[in-house]
Amino acid sequence: MTLAFDDILAAHARVKGHIERTPCRRSRTLSEITGAEVWVKFENLQFTAAYKERGALNRLLQLGENVRKRGVIAASAGNHSQGLAYHAARLGIPVTIVMPKATPFMKVQQTRAHGAEVVIDGDGFDEAAATADRLCAERELTYVHPFNDLDVMAGQGTVAIEMLEDVPDLEVMPIPIGGGGLIAGMATAAKHIRPEIQIVGVEPAIFPSFTAKMRGVDTARSGSASTIAEGIAVKEVGDISYAVARPLIDEVLLIEEPYFERGIALYCNVEKTVVEGAGAASLAALLAYPDKFRGKKCGLVITGGNIDTRLLASVLTRELVRESRIVSLRVIGDDRPGLLANVSAIIGQMGANIIEVAHNRLALDVPAKGAEFDLMIETRDRQHTHEVMDALRDRGYPPRVV
């Protein structure tokens, strides 16, 4: 089974007018930060906030009338389910979605809002897929696989066509890999249009499904793990998508969790756009391996923006801590009236903000006549934090970071 460029062209014509023609824009600030020339494709601007609509719609539009009446089913951690449910509802096709137990509530809620029957089962995608297979047989439904399907891959490949229409001289495309459908479709299109383009796969280090398959390692029964990039947390890459993508990929990079977090925060702070963990994977690759991309014209895809709001808040706060813009300082001094007021005054005079204060007189490492304060402060940047600490030290209240 092979995927041809003509299949992707046909999909491009088929879905045109039914999905957003999302922009691909140069980011001056991300280019300065990474050292590459960064162009960003905003697939989080699709109606369901992810590129998955493309493949799902291309598959649905090719179903026969009898199949449409019976309905379709899929297993998905979120974005495929929303894209499939949304377009199935538009076309009057009943849809059932099986989602893993750990799927973010936002994705479950949005999938149901599109009219799908949602079944929650399994600790991960593979377990959910097994349930979907069983229900598919019992109810005589048609399975629409999120990645291991040539029609779905063809739909995803339209992303690359649009990117190279907008920026014909792209040199590198770092593409997230979960099950392999996106990279299979995009690599097929990109290598046909521009044979010299470099295709770089990007995987979470704790879910190296594509890398493992290249090395002949079976990960289907590997232990459970958790990643912020749950959209590409697939234990086993699709056999069809792997066969299509493998000859077209120049390199696969494994990314540790902090880089996904930093990517999310940068997209939010720099591009003012909301991105989920998997959606930040291509930017995470540039942050983790700057030497591989420096000076090159890179096309990044924001694959999705469906992140739980509490998780987004946590990521942004953690980034402030990582940048030392939020820091906890411990100050020990004599337990006399005015100690906290003096320390607070110094911090205020330096232009920093106190977020929390904890006062501990009973710690055994503090003198009996002493007092210990833990102060969480907010500053402009790392340099400002050091200036605040120096001011406290100069006034006789030497702090230490805790």
C-alpha cells in the first residue's frame, strides 16, 4: 500500500472550502530565539483547533451511502475525534468515539458537543483502539483510523502543500510523530514538491514509537508513562504510516518534557496563540537541538491548540519559575517586631512583588530567638531577581533560594 502525491492533490481539492486555509507566517521573535528562520503554520485555527480535520474529512467524503447510514467509529485521544465528529455531523453521519481515560476533559467535552457518542475506556490509545475494534464489529460500523489509513494520510498531507505554496523555499520541516499519519502525508507531499527539503521527525522521549520501530524494538507492551504531548503519546506507530514515512524521513529527534513546556509558553507569550503539547513539538525540536536548525528556513506546524486551561496555567507559571521570574527566597533574622516589614519594604523598593509569605518560628535549624520567612516573589527577569537578592544581603538579610 502506497501513498501517491496525486492522492494528496485529490484530497486538497476535495476538502477545499470545508476547512480553514490557515496562515503560514514568519516569526521574527522565534527566529531570534532559535537562530533559525522560523515560519509557523497555524493549524490551531481550524474550527476544532487541530489539523486532524483534514484527514477525517477526506475519509468521510469518500464513504458510500450505505456506510454513511450505519455510521463510523474511531479511537482517539482528542483531536481526531473532534475533527471526525464535527464533519460527520455536517454530513449527517452517526459517529462513535472511544477515548482513553486520561484524555483531557476539554477534548471529551468538545467531542460530545459535536454530537458524537463518546465511550471512555482504556489507559492509553492502544487500549481504546481495542475497544473501538470490538464495537466496530458488534455494530457493523466503519472504522476511521486516526493515522494508519491512506485516505487520512492524504488529507494530512495537504498541510505541506499549503506551506510550500506560501513559502516555496523552506529547507526543513520538523514534524511531530505519534502514529505517523501526519509525517507520512506531509513528507510525501513535501518531497514531491521540493525533493531537497529535509524532513525531521519529532517524538516525545518517553514515547519513541517511530524510533523504536526503526531499531527493531517492540514498544506495544511497554509500561505506562505520561507526557504533556499526549496527542503524540502512541506506543506503537502504524505499520502503513511507517512504511510510507520511513523512506522519506532524514532524521528523528527525541524531545524531553521541559522543551514541550517551553514551546507552549513561547507560542503563548510570543505569538499570542494557544498550543497543546503535541502542537509545540516542532518548536520544541528547535529549542532542544538548535545546532541542527540554525540558519535554516524551517516550517513549523502548530498541530493543535486543545490544551486544558489548568494545564496551560501550570505550564506558564512553571516557565516563570524556570526563568527565575517567580522565585522562593528564605530569609532568617532576629524575631523582632518589624522584621517582615523591613524585608517587604526592601523588596518593594526594588520593584518586585510578593506573592506569598510563610512565617516559621519552630524550625530547628533556626535560632530560638530567630525567625524564618519564605517569600515567593515575582520579578521582571533573572537579573532583576539577583538585584533583589543583593539588596536584601546588603541590608543584613541574606536570602537563599528554596
